[in-house]
Amino acid sequence: MIDLLIRGATVIDGTGAEPFPADVGIVGDRIAVVAPDAGIAAAAELDAGGLLLTPGLIDPHSHSDWSILGNRDALSTVHQGVTTEVVGNCGVTYAPIADGDEETARRALAAFGYDGEVRWRSFADLLTVVHDGGTAQNLAWFVGHTGLRRAAERTEGDLVRTMERHLHEALDAGALGFSSGLEYGAGRNASTPELEALARVAGRHDAMYASHIRNRDTALAEAVAEFFRVVHAGELRAQLSHLNVRHDTGAHEGAWEEAVARLESERRSGVDVLADMTPYPDGIGLAAGLLPDWLLSAGEEAAADALRDPAVRARVRADADRYWRFVHRGQWERVRLAVSPATPDWEGLILPEIAAANGTDEWDAYFDIMAASGGDLGAVQFMGALFHPDHVAEAVRHERFLLGVDGFTSRRDGVLGARTPHPLFFHGSQHFLSHHALRARTLPLEAAVHKMTGAVARHFRLRDRGVVADGAFADLVLWDPELLRATDTFVLPETYATAARHVWVNGTAVVSSGARTVHRPGIRLERADVL
């Protein structure tokens, strides 16, 4: 007996094939039948006439590991039809944690709505804490290089050997691989040989490497070359995270095209590598990325204290041509304060507005924000106007680019609601479909769905996911195509996105007739679960 028969849908199956009419039957957590006019008995039926049925969306580049403990229902993302997220990106994960670092981690996670204690140390312990409490979505995890390095720096013994041990333990716990974020924090201090050593450990586990590379403007080619050195060291499958060039930051004409050509060349030589692109010209970033290493070397709290000194501020002003380089050129109007636990009244304002309200210039406004943060420099996040829209569209349509939001699951109330005033968090995934596919026609709808479902599952080896097919897991979304086309995804929704009328995760409804259910059927997708 079929548990649920979705009757009369127009199916976009996640393979890139053209839409077709079909009935889809679910038994337990799997799809049991995909056929036109199936004519079989079912315990329950749902009339899907006039609606689109797709696989659940899979975000290949998410930071929802930061917010899931404060938002286990994944409200902003399940309402967009996102059923699986690949998390732990850009090197930043809150495990492993060295003894004495628990309070730092607790304060950082509190900025994302978590009001509990940090009682885990290892990566395996973190996965247990997250998933034993239940989640609405499936999560596949990278362990972050910054987490590995920070834990190793606070442990006696050789730094790289200790990192290798932590990585081995995380991979044994089911991590897909390790990620790095080389433009900021501990990642900026990592040498290429250090990363190569970790890659060799990952290679012995047949794991992956994902990287926010060291530069995406004047030294893009060198950063891409380093990425592939690390990949080759471990003979790894790889994901080149948000491969793009920030507007007006000094990259030479054709720099992005050259980087993509290198990716294509590596693929021809046998490297299994893809890239991804974000949906909007705007993007999030760590505010501490502007700060120099000489300031950060003594620790976040010492750096924050030092930023109260006018002499230190003057020195930083002269030594801040890094990360978002347009800031060094005086283009502060492109920067909005997104998350700042110590100065929440300024969240949502652009830096010139904060400066005007406090009678300072933008640099001093920035320094005031960072000084107030104390030991929580890493919790301060910016939203920046980063990319030219034409550049976004070119990457979105490119066949080697998956479509990822580079955000985290949020909600409209509480701490998270106050700190995510950008449509990226509530419409980011749907924006690829509504804006890029249906309105701007950047690419066909079935191609966009493929880049967000089957292509992601295949690259990350998420077994039996990302397609509407017999035997696949029943991660499914039933869309209202008129709402999907009509929704203005450049503005915040009144509550949550509404075009995804029904969403199932592992055969269980998490959204029904547009409303969130109470179920949390998501699981952790470990390397044991991949091909």
C-alpha cells in the first residue's frame, strides 16, 4: 500500500530533463512509484493538478551549522523547499573545541539564537548534540580548518600533527571532508604545506575539500593555484566555494574567466571539482576580515581592546587593503552591519548611517563596533554589495557552477529574526528559481532545479537524493508555479516564502499547504551514507 500518492503533478525530476506529467507515490521515507496515471491504491492522496513537483533543494554552501541549534525547525529554508544543506563551510565550525574555549563558542552561537551551554568538545559530540535534538532538514557536514587550527593552537604538541588528529576524528565521525576560509582569521595564517598535510589525511578517507580561497580580486589566479595544490596533495574531490570576483576591487579584466578555465582544465585532467555561486549581488562576510594579522595575533579580546587606541586605529586604516578591498577605496556605502551582538541597535544600517548617527567617520564607526565586541570579533558580520548583477548571472548559468546561498537558516522572530534583515535568508534559494529561471531567464527552470538538486547530490555523493525517481529518498517539494514566478525575491517576505506549498523530508511533511508542521525528520548525512 502506498502511504501517499501525489496525483497529477508536473514533475521536474532533478536530472535536467524536461518536465513531464506523473503521479508519485511514497512509502515510508522513499519514493515507490513515478508513473503517469499510476492508478494504484494509497492511504492518502494529494491532488497536484497545476503544481510543479521537484526534488527537495540541496544547498551546497550553507552556514546553517551556526544557527541550527537556535532554529531546529529551519523555518526560513524549509519554506523555500530546502530539504538538505551542506554545512561547515569556509573553515568555520564550532568543533572541535579546546578546553577553555567553551565560553567563546557559547557567546558566538548565542548571536545565532542558541541559548544553551557548549558541552561538546569533539566534532562527533557536536553532531550528536545537533541531531539528537532533531532537525527539520538533512545536514551533511564539513569540519572547518579554522576550528581544527584553533583547537590545536590551544593544545600542547605539534600544531599540524594535532590538526591531523582532530581531522581524522571528524572524518571517522562522518564528516564529508574539511573546508577552509583563507581570507580571514586562523585560515589566513595557514601555510599551503599545512593545508596539504590535512589534504593527505582527507585523501586516505576518500573525503572532500571545500575552500573559500585566499583571494578573489588582485591575486585570484594565485589563490586558485593554491586551491588545486591542496586538492592534488590528497587527490581529493573538491568544491571551489563562491568562485566570483568582487566588483571594483582591482581584479584585472578576464580574471574570473581565467579562473574558470583553470577549473575546466583540472576537470579534463581527472579532478572531480565544481564551483558555486550565490544568488544576489549582495553577500555576507566576517567584519574581522579587514583586520591585519599583527592585530589579531594576540587574540580577539586583545585586538578589540587595542582598537580603542587612536594610534592603533590609524595604523589599521593604513593597513586594511584586504578582504573587501572596496572599503580601502572608501566605498563604505556598500557595507551594511548584519550581526553585531554588542551593538544591536546599529544592525541593518549601512556604515555611513552609523557614522552619521555617532558623529564619526566610517572607519571610526567600524572600529567602535569591533572594539565593543570584545572577545566576539568573529560574531560580527557584514552584508556587502559585492558583485555586478551581470557577473552573478554569468556564473549562475555556467554548467560547472552549483547554486548555493552562502547564508544560514533563520526565522522571523527572536535573535535570528532581528539579525537577518536581508531577503537572502528568506528568499535566497527560491531566488534562483523565481528570478534567475522564471523572470530573468538566466537559465531554464529544469537546469536551475538540476543545479540545486541532482547535480549537488551527485557531486557530494549523497546517495539516492536529488532526484524524483523510484527508490530515491522522498525529499520533495510541490510548488505553486504562479507564486514561484510572481514572488518578489528582492524583498523580505511578510512571514516566510509561500511558493513551496508542500515539502517532504524523508517522506514526512515539514510544510503542508504552506504551513510549517511540527515534524523534524531530518538526519545527518555522513560519509557512510554516500556512495
